[in-house]
Amino acid sequence: MENKKTKLTISGKPKKTFKRFDSSKTEGKKTVFIEKRSNKTSFKGNFNKSQNSRPLSGNFKKTPPLKNNKLFSPTSDFERRKLAEQRATKRLKGNEDSKDKKTKLGTKKRELKLTVSRALSDEIETRERSLASVKRARQKELKNSNKNENNENLKPIKRDINIPEAITVRELANRMAEQSSNVIKYLFGMGVTVTINQTLAADTAEFLVKEFGHNPIREEKAEEIIQKIKASRTENLKNRPPIITVMGHVDHGKTSVLDVLRSANVVSGEFGGITQHIGAYQIENQSNKLTFIDTPGHAAFTEMRARGSKLTDIVVLVVAADDGVKPQTIESIKHAKAANVPIVVAINKCDLPEADPQKIKNQLLEHELIAEDLSGDTLMVEISAKNKSNLDKLIEAIILQAEILDLKTDFESKATGVVLESKIDTGRGPVATIIVTTGTLKKGDFFVSGLKWGKIRAIINDKGNNIDEALPSAPVEILGINGAAKAGDDFIVLDNEKEAKNLSENRAQESKDGKNPLTFATQDSAFSNKSTEELNLIIKSDVHGSSEAIKSAISQIKHDEVKPKIILADIGMVTETDVTLAKASNAVLIAFNVKPSKEAKKLAENEKINISSYNIIYEVLDFVKKKMSGLLSPDVEEKIIGTAQILEVFKVSGAGKVAGSKVTEGEINSNSDVRVIRDGSIIFTGRVGSLFREKNQVKQVNNGQECGIALKDYMDFQKNDTIEAFSVTSKERSI
């Protein structure tokens, strides 16, 4: 600006001439010349507008008159400051005036060219921001506020993470709402190589949850939850009927005693007259209810007896007066003592002539069961189921024992119980026999039993009647379970379906994790040359307890060379699937107390698969032993018949070489198996082709005689070789 000279051109003809125009050249650059005019004189009109010029309205403003027409130029600092203050005051006033004059479109745009005079004057108005600028500013402000909000949202959320005993990497990442890759990356950093489906232990999972900034909560095991539920149901206690288990040796009259007590005939319904199921009945005697559990006495049903003794309050040990204490009697005593349950001894069959009750009492002394008349504490009653004698005394003894025990339970809470038996009924589906131990079981309750769950559709009592609720100690059949429960499983009623389902799934998962399917080779098995044969078995039975007993009994059949392998042991009728499995695995199909369906029977006939049906357990065991014996290799016995020494080798036309020999021991037959021995090692084993003696063919040469021996497919004889004749006999083995 300092170097450039500013020219001001005015078009048109002014009426007055500019005076002292030249003097401006001599003045300073910032000096403004203002001519003093009289008020009378004024421009009569505007300057003539030309095409190239702009209007000059507002180019110059009136200023106060200067003394002596001299130019005013602020020289001192004080004057300059004062001038600046005046200008600032005018500008503020001008801004206030301009606010009123503003239109919707804002202030007017600058219309005149910016000159030095205009720059120094106060007329320049500040320009307002455009709408686009305001919009951009707002957008920027909004963007910044959103960014701040996002930053706040990005702060990590602390979650409570439930950790089970075992959890996969994928499941853990999902629960933490983290990416699986981040979890795997972290584990890689720790030196642990894992995949997304790999299972982590609870401790590792807990550590990871803490590292990712969450709160780990260890899940309780299903069993712990159940124990808590059971523990919480011990209030409002009332007296309940006792649960009595009848135990003893096979064929000592347990079921007969029960039949007389409840006036029914169960024995006739059992095959072979032996009990193979566990049965539960309730009888009422003088307003006293008693629940009886009948257990099998056969050796194979150990687990059933053990289950009965665990559930019971009192054990009634039935011993036949004519037979004495037997193995299963002793086993029953052991089960009762292990369960810490009082024993009442019923000496049955006292009506028989050979009965000797005193002998039974003496035998029981060996097992620490001392009768009251021998100054002991065990109640012993001599009864006869056939003549129905002294049965009232037996019931009195049981009621007395129950009063001593003072049995109480909660009637109001949700029911818990134990599964005695389960089966699959053709028309009704899975059916479970249970005994309610605490609480009242009602129709429509949701429950868990072992790995299964369900909703109670129907409750059937021991007399076969439908009932709406079952009180404690009542034996009932229930329908509505989603599969066959295992005998001995617990039974717990829960609040709703979701709880029952979750608990059932947790149990199933825990049981799956607990299994270890790997079988490790031992040093003996890894380097042994013997390969054991396996007999594949598929067993279908009517109830779970029988299936369990057969499995247990078969697993006790042991042999070094052959072993039984149970591929499937299930309940229900034989189906097409079982037949197909038997064909695929070359297995023996056994049906115990069940029959095959029509389709399965037809398929078995077409595939030539034999379905072996049995009703008595020891017949099943005999059949399995026989089948296993068939897989054993027979015993081979070798017997040396005779020995001959070769003295000379002859060549015979048409017959080849013939060994001229002398029989040194035994005899040699024309059809004997022989071996040629040279220098103690066997050169050839085969059969005799022909036997000559004095040019005649003979069938046998005895000790001390000379003969010619020709062997089949062998002629390489040498002098002094030994020919040994032997016979082989094979003998079949059995287990």
C-alpha cells in the first residue's frame, strides 16, 4: 500500500472546481483533504452515470469544520488514541442501527469498491455468515458430539459370566460377548494352542474371564443343586408309613408271604416261579399303612437287592425253616447292614415236617443276628405263608420297629422319590415305578429323574387305579417321562418346565464329560500275541432292572481267549433297528421277557438272524456260555504212532524214490501223517503215499519189520533220515 499511489477518478462535470488539488501531492499519504462548503450550496443532482463508473453515494462524509481551513492530521499519540476511540464509538452505534435494518436475507452485500478513504472511514459493515457456513458449523458440532457419545459407548461393559466345569472356547467367547479369535489369540500368547471347539477347564475359563474384565461365577453342579433342593424340603414334619423291603434267598417264599399279606397271587405271574422284577405294594392294617418292596432272590439280581435296601426303613429277611441260611440270605444281611437298616427275620415254611426254626436261629448267630429269646435285639417270627399262620405277629413286629424309628417327613413340599423300576409299555410308552419319599406328588408336576425329565400325565397306584396325588411312602407308576429312567435314579419335582429341562441337560452334559472312552494299552496287552475273540450281544428286556441284572451276570463270565461284549442293553420289544444292528455287528440277539415286533420278525427271517427268547435268567446265562464256547479254538492233541529209520534209498521206475526203512518203534500205517526228520530238524510234513513189504503193498508195518515207504509230494530222502508217524485229535472246549 505504501508504494502504490491511489487515484480517485470522478466522471461527470462538477459545477465547482477542486481547489488546492496539487497540494495533496506534498502532504502525507494518510492525509485527507476536506473542503469547507457553505450550507446553502448543494449539488443539484447526481453525477452523470457512465458505463464504467459506479455511483459515489457515501464515498465521502461530512466532517466537522476545521479551524482556519487547515487540514487536520493527528500527529501526537494522544490525538491518534482519541480519534480511534471516536471511531470505535461510532462503529458500535452503527452496528446497533444496522441490526434493525437487517432483512431475512441478512445484510446487504458490499456494493462499492474498497478504497483507502473507505477503509479509513467507519462505513464498512461487517458481513454476516452465510447459511451454508452456519450449516457446516452445525454439522461439525453434531459430529463432535456423536464422537464423544461413541467414545462413552465404547467403554467396556462388565458382565457376570457363568462358568461350568467344562466349556468350549466358542461358548466362553459368546458368554463374554468377545470375538473367539481374541480369546484364542490370548491363549496363544500364554503358550496354549487351542481351537474354537476345544474344551477348557473351569479354572482356565475363570482366569480368561478375569483377564477380559468380566466377573466369573462358578456354576454349581447339578448334583449340588439337587442336594440343596432336598435339604430345603425338611419342614412341617409328620409321621409317614414305613417302607419295608422283603429280602432272602431264592425260593424261600418272599413273594408268597407278600401275596398272603395283600391277598393277591403274584407268584403265578412269574416265570419258573422265581421273582425277576422288583415290585412295590401298599397294605393297610388297623389304620396303619405299610409299603412293601419285593426283591428277587436269584444270585443275578444283586443290584436290585442293594437298591431295595438303600431305599428301605426296615428289612424283612425271609428264611425257609427247611433250607437254612443260603448265599443270598447272607448277601441280604450284608446289604441291610451296609444301609444301616434294622432287620426283622421271618422264618417261613414252619408247617413242613422237616422244618427246624431253632437251627435257623443258631445259623443267624454267625451273622450277628441274635433273637430276642436268646437275649438279643433282633425280632424273629415263625410263620407259614401256606397256612397263613402268625402273619399278624409279623405285622406287629414291623409296626413296633417302625414306631421305634419314629419316621417323619414333610407332606406339603414338592415331591422327591426314588425310581424302583422302569419299562417301556407298548401302549403307554415309558413307565417308571417310583416310591415318594417326601412331599406330595400331583398330576401335572414337572420333574427330573436321572438324565430324563417330564410332566406327570398320570399316577397309577399299586392296585392299578388312577389317582390325582400320591402321599409319602406311596409306591406309584407314573407316565409322562421323556425316556426310560434308570432304576435307582432319584426323582425330584421342580417349579416349571424350564428348570426341569435345564437340570436334565446339565446332568447329561456332566455325565458326557465324565466319560472316558479311551482304553489304554498296558505293557502286557500291547505286546501279547494272543488276540481275544469277542461275542457281540444285543439284549432287550422288559424292565430296566432285569436288563441291569443280565448285564452284570454276563460281565462276570470271564475267559482268557473269549469275552462277551454287550453292544446294546435296552428295554422294550425287539425292533427292526435291533435286527439291523445285529446283522451289521454279527451279534447274538437275546429277547428276555419281550417279543419281537412283526416287522422285526419278518426282517430277521429274511436276514437269517436268530432271535433267542428266554424267560428265566439262568437260561440266558447258559446260552451265552454255550455261544462263547463255540468261539473257543479246540484243544489239539498229537500222538506219535511209530518211528522208522531210512537204511537205503531206492529208485523205482514209475514210483520215483522209495525209502527202504526199518520200523524202530510202534507201527506205521498206509494213511498215517508223517514227518521227515534230519539231524533233529523237521524237513517235511505230509502223508504216506504207499507202503511196501516184500514187493507187496500193505496197510500196516509193525515194530522191527523192514519196509519201503513212498511219501506224497516228497522224494528227497537221504540215508539215516527218520520218518515219524503221528495222529492228531481235536477236542472241543467249553466255558
